[in-house]
Amino acid sequence: METRTESIAEEEIERRIKRFVDDRIVEATRKLYDNINPRIEELKKKLANQNRMAIIASKGSLDMAYPPLILATTARSMGLEAGIFFTFFGLDIINRKKNKSLKVSAVGNPAMPVPMPTLLGALPGMEAMGTMMMNSWMSKQSVPSVPQLLEMAQESGVRLVACQMTMDVMGTKAEDLIPGLDFGGVATFVEFAEGAGITLFV
């Protein structure tokens, strides 16, 4: 009888030990999951952002308006997210009063087909000639105009963000710009660009 009682006691002790160990394992596993899960979610977010192109458009001349728009619309056609942050003179690209008549600066412009001394580039008519040349090249290749590219970008889902600080500094109003824009500061762009697979400054 005593032996049976001892056997029952040993079994109870074993059950309690097993329950205790199981509880500790479950608790440790839960804590480990709670610690790792946020990191996994953060990693997922970063990996998702790898399929994203973030562009800063900082210049408002005709020759510098095309690259960000063509890059962004091409990225969207390839299935990437794309966004353009228009800041400083880049704001002219989305200014409905200016983007139909952007110019090519001939002064100190290394992109001119023929290297031109600064003094010569400053002569009256040189800017108009450079602009006419570029418009002719684009027309011959059936490249859409800047307003048309902006429309294509919006239709394809490119996120267009106007820099609020630049608007305040330059006195630009929301109604001066094309419709359908987002407005924000540097933090807005940084949040979008964080972890992006491609970031470009134009």
C-alpha cells in the first residue's frame, strides 16, 4: 500500500513538473514572439519598400523636368511604386501657370549639345534657341509634353508631392498648382523614401 502511494505521489510530481516546464516553455515562446514579431513586420515593410522609387525634383528648367517624370512613369509601368517630391524651383514643373512654357537655360548648362561660354549663353535669344531646339527634339521623337507627362503620371498612380516649405517661401498658392497633388514637408518625403530600393535627386 505504501509503495502504491509513493508511486501515485511520484506520478503527481512528474505531472506537476511537466506542467510547470510546459508553462515556462509557452511563456518563453510568447515573449520571444512578442520581441521578434515587430522586427519581422519592420523587415516586411522594408522589403516591400524595395519595390519603390523616390525622386526629388529640384530644378524647374525644361531639360530637368523630363527626367523625373519619365523615370517615375516608367517605374509605374514596371510595377514599382513611384513618388516625386517637387521642391525649390522644381515646383515650376507642377505650376499650371509655368509648366507649359519652361525654358532651357543656356547659361552654364553642361547639358547643352555644344559647350557654350557663359558670356555667349547670356546673350539675348540664346535661351529661346535652346528651348526651341529641345522642343523640336522631343516632338520628332513623339515624346509627350511636360503637362501631358504629369497627366500620365497621375493616371498611372505616381505620387506627386509639393514641398509646403517651398510654397511658403516662394509665395506659391495651392491653386497655382495642378490638381491632385499631395502637400508636405521633408518628413513626408523621407517617410515615403525610407527603405526605397531607388532614390534619385534631379
